[in-house]
Amino acid sequence: MESNSTDGLLRKNGVSLLVPFILITSCFALWGFANDVTTPMVKAFSKIFRMSVTEGALVQVAFYLGYFVMAFPAAMFIQKYSFKAGVMMGLGLYAVGALLFFPAKSLGIYPPFLLAYFVMTCGLSFLETSCNPYIYCMGSEETATQRLNLAQAFNPIGALTGMFVAMHFVQARMSPLDSDGRMDLTEAQFEIVKNHDLQVLIQPYLFIGIIILMLLVVIRILKMPMDADTHSDKSMLETLRKLLHVKNYREGVIAQFFYVGAQVTCWTFIIQYGTRVFMEEGLDERGAEILSQKYNIVALVLFTFSRFICTWFLKYIQPGRLLSILAIIASAAVVGVIFFTGRNGLYCLVAVSGCMSLMFPTIYGIALRGLGEGVKVAGAGLIMAILGGSVFPPIQAAIIDSDIHLLGLPSTHLSFIVPLVCFLVIALYGHHAYVRHNITHNYED
């Protein structure tokens, strides 16, 4: 992919791409909302259907499985048609999945909700496979990582909205009965409470489904330029075969897999972690969950501000170097999460979010460097790596459910060995990327 003197942060071949950038960036906020209105639902579904943490974590399995399944079909679709077509298809599937929550509630059983999440995230996979390389191409390659971080900075704004909605319009309105109290209900009483809570739970999804359909109409009407810049005459398999020989890209896909795993585990199980801490301080389960969600919101606020700050730092620090530094700091914070047993551990868990803010778009930008016309297919591989969000939460949930104790630490604390390993892998990738770019200048074997 070549650039010229007229290219810049939001300019391509002398043409301003501000309006397309704003429209596509709004999609980043929308999938941020989906991610973080869903994270607290692991605990909510566990209570509503009287399930274990591991069974509740199937929400994240269904959610992130859609990313994996649909990434390469999405890449083939946008390679044949356009980025705009991919965005529209993604928004359509997102809306259908969200609206499926209504019939799922009518059925009143768990599996239809998992199907709704899966369909919704098939749409999110289309969106991320389309939007990330689209943003990458909206200017010079030299500013691509900075541009991705700027667009991704609006993702946590949507995520914060999702967390706020989850806390005030779902958790706070659900029945105050705790897990033990629900176990003691008769079948008739259980059905009444379950139906009430499911009605509360589905409302944000129905609302966002309508918003998405409105955005879909706007994008359909407006002209979205510069799709032809990444057209390729090569077949999908030929492009993929070439990509697999690029060491920087291969390692980037692996790093992204571990990053998404780290992000999802840290944000999903902050509820369980905080609930244990606050119940030991004397709060009841519901109060502890709501207070834990407030800490989750603080973590995401830190994540949001940190992303803008880190985008500024990228002007002065090479992306691979900054990525490795933040991954090492995150690893140290997770060690604190494991070994501190009171609120200090929770503070460390909040601090991890400040380190994570840079990681997804920076790994993405580093991995795509120098790939030219292969960015559409390459982007699909990086979106498939979001499967990490489906793989790691059940592992951590199983550790929590095992109720093992080691070195006097509860299983909830010990379970954070999972994101610790993830951050160490990311630190290694950042170091390798820095060495390749600044020392060897060699991105291929």
C-alpha cells in the first residue's frame, strides 16, 4: 500500500475522509456497547437460571465464537464487494441478533439467548473485519496505528454506556433475591422471578437493535469512498498462504488471541472478584455485585482516558516498545490481583484496564504493517483471534468453580493466572515487533 505527500491522518490522495471516519468510528462505539452490556450478563444469567459460573460463562463462549466463525466469510464478502457492504451486512446481523432476545425471552430457556448472542456477534465480526482495515486505509500507512487508536478510543465510550445500562437498567432492576434465595424457591415462584428478570434483561438489546437499524439506513444512503484502494486480484487462499509466511503477522494473530482473552477475563470476572471482597466486608450479594460493577465502570473510564493518552504517546514511542512496556506493567498489576486479598487487589484489577487500552489496535496496526493489498484477508485473521474471548473465560470460570485454595489464596484470586499468562505473551510480541522494526527492519522470514 503506497502513500503520497497528500496522505495524512484522515486524508487519502488529497481527499478528506472525515465524514466516513466519523460514521465508521460510530460502529466502534456500537460494538463496545455490545461487549460491555454483555459482560455482566455472565453473573446475571447464572442467577436467573440458577446455574454455575462455568455455565454462565457460556454467554462469552457464544459471544466470541461468532467472531471466529464469521471472520473469514466476512473477509471474502468485503473482498468481493466493498468495505461499505461489509459494514452494512454487519449492522444488519447485529440488529437481528439483538432483536432475537425478544423471542428468546418468550421461550424462557437459556439456549435461545446463546443463539441470539451468536448471531449478534456474527454481525460484530463483519463490522470489525470491515471497519478496522477501513480505518487503517483512511490515510497514510505511517499514521495507521495512530488512526486505529483514535478510532478505537470511541469503543470504550460505547462500552461505558453498556456498563452503565447494565448496572442501572438491568442489575438494579432485577429481583433482589440472591443465588441461595433463588435455590429455595418453588418452581412456580422461580418462573415468576425468572420471567421478571428476563424482561428486564432484554430491554437494552431491543433498544440498541433499533438504533443500529437507523445507522444502517444512514450509511446506505451516504457515499463512502476509497474502497477500490485495497482490491486484490489474488484468490483468498493465495493471499492467506502468503500471509502465513509473514512472521510479524503470524505472531500478531497469536498476540491478539491472548489479548482478547486477557481483556474478557479481567472485565468479566471483576464482578466475581469484587463480590467476594465486598461480601467479606459485610455487604449482601446483590449490593456487592452492584458495587463491583461500579469498579468495572471506573476501570473502563481509566481505559478510555488511557487510550487517548497512549495515542498521543505513539507520536514519540515506537508502537512495539510501548506495547511491551504496558504489557509488563499489566502483568505486575495482575500479580497484585492474585496476592492481595482485600480492596488492594481490586485496585490492581482496575489499574490493568489502563494498560490494556493501547493493546488491541496497536497489535492490529503492527500486524498489518507492509501487507498492502492483503489487508482485508489479514484483518479477518486478526478478528478470528477474538476467539480468545471464548476460550479463556471458561478456563478461568472452571478455576473459580473448583474452589481450590493455594498459599491461603481463594480460587477467585488464583484464577487470574490466566490473564497473567496472556499479558506475558503480549509483552513478548511487543518486544519482537520493536526489534524487527527498529533493529532488523525485516517483517518477513
